[in-house]
Amino acid sequence: MLGCVIHGAGELRVTELLVPRPGPGEVLVAVRYGGVCGSDLHYWRHGGVGDFRLREPMVLGHEVVGTVVSYGTGAGGPAPGTAVAVHPATPCGRCPECAAGRANVCRDTRYLGSAARFPHVQGGFAERIAVPAGQVRALPDGLGLRRAALAEPLSVALHAVRRAGDVAGRHVLVTGAGPIGCLVVAAAKAAGAARVTVTDLVPQALAYAAVAGADTLVRADDPGDAGWPEEVDVAVEASGVAAGLDACLRRVRRGGVVVQLGMLPPGQSPFAGNLLVSREIELRGAFRFGAEFDDALHLLAARGEFDGLVSAVVPVRDAAAGFELAADRSRSCKVLLEFGN
């Protein structure tokens, strides 16, 4: 079977891999689509993401959907042939965070395609993967595999919006109109936000934000602050750059909430910390997700406009071209790799 393996910065290889057998408690899934995430691009470009660095070859990918093939001993779930989405996290279930209901920040979690631990957790960009059976979800009626491939990033966006608190009737600012930023727009709208303003440097990215439901689009480098709101109730930083966080802190109202969702570069990042004090702004982090995965599937089933965020589907044999396309924000939003027939 074919798999997408990263060996180091710039070393992405489509390789023949052994077909896994599902172990006790596991399910074997035939992967159909895998979404190329910003973290996959970071591993490809830089050999790591944030503080997580590659130390061995790793199969990439954690946004995967497919069909059930078979189960290992003692495992059960949706019948073979059922279309499923794969929740990529395996929390330990024992640490204080898991006990407190915050498994998304589990200190000993396993996450598909992540170099956060060693040996690394191999990812889902392969024609067959074996995962704990409890991590697959049958797709709701009316949801096809192509749109369902957005479930993982949409879960990230839903979690970020929930970290902001109640956004119903509020004005939300989103800095960064990449795939995650666009999905934050959709998540905020679904949560009842009255207005969503999105900023980015790339006009084509802003066009995708409009597809997601943004009310106001702002070029981040527009001189004279044209289009920028004077203040917003909530800001979600989805670009992963310090300038985006600075914009959020300066635009959110006194007593407002800023959610840092984008993964900032390793090391220290400067930001306007004095504003946290003088304006009593609340700065909150958002990392991955938990139960939002099931909510994401139901939201995807209910809203067809998400299809407009999938800009290309590329066969896995052409993964290098797919990664190049995904990295070019002037030409793409979400790029999917296709496995099998």
C-alpha cells in the first residue's frame, strides 16, 4: 500500500508500506481522503511544527476519513463497509487533565502524524490504517466522505470558538484566513455570532473566508486601517504569527477575550502584554479538540457550503504536487489527498 512519509525538511516520499493488521481493540480503515494540514506543511518545510521536531521518518496526516475494513480481537463498531471519520487522538485517560475532562491537553496523548513524542505516532496518510476502534465515527446521513474530511479541522475551530465563551450576538475578529481561520468563521456563525470580520494578507484567502460566511474582509496590510473595526468583542488569532496576536489585542474591547489558536513559532514571541493589564483582556489558548468532533460531523452534514472550502483533490501518488498546492495560499484553501479508487 502507498503511504506519505516525511524524512526531514523537504523530504516527502510516497512509499510502499506494509498493510497493518488490526490488533486487539483496533479497527482497520481503508482511507479515502486525507486533508493536508498546516502542521503537515510545517513538517515538510521545516522538519517540525512548533516545538515538535522530527527525529525519525513519520507517516504524515491526521485529517482522515474512509471505510471500515475489519476489526481486531475484542473490537466492534460500525459494520465493515461503513463510511467513517477517524478521531486522531488517543488520550491516556489517567492524567489529571483527562480526569478533569480536558483530554485535548492530555500530557501523554497519542495523535496521528505527530512528532510530539518519541517514537513518533505514525499518521493517517496511508491506504490502510489501524486505530483504536473507539476513534471511528460513522458519518451522519447525508454526509459524504469528501466533505467529512473537514471534520478534524472544523473540530479545532469549534473548540477555539467555545474557548472564547458565548459569542451569540457578538462581533468576532479572526486574524488569518487559512483553512482553520475560514472554519473558525463558520464555527462562530454557527454559534450565533452577529458579525465576523476576517483579516489576511492574501486576497484569495479572504475570498474563501467569504465562502465560509465572513461579513467583513480586511487586507491586513491595508494602509489607513480601511475596513478595520474600531473594536470587537472576541478575537481569534488563527494565523500563527505575532503580528496577528498584536492585532487581536489592539482591536478587542476592554474586558474582551482573545483566543490564540495559531501555533506560534518556537521560542519567545513578542506581544503587547501591557494591554492585557490596562484593558483586562483575557488571553486564552486553544489546542486541538475533544467532543467537538461529533458536533463537527453533524454541522458538516447540515451545511453544504463547506464544499466550497475544498479547493483540490490530489491522488496520493502526486502528494508532492498536493503539498506544493496546499502551501500556495493564492491558489488553495483545503487540499485533500485521495487514496484508493
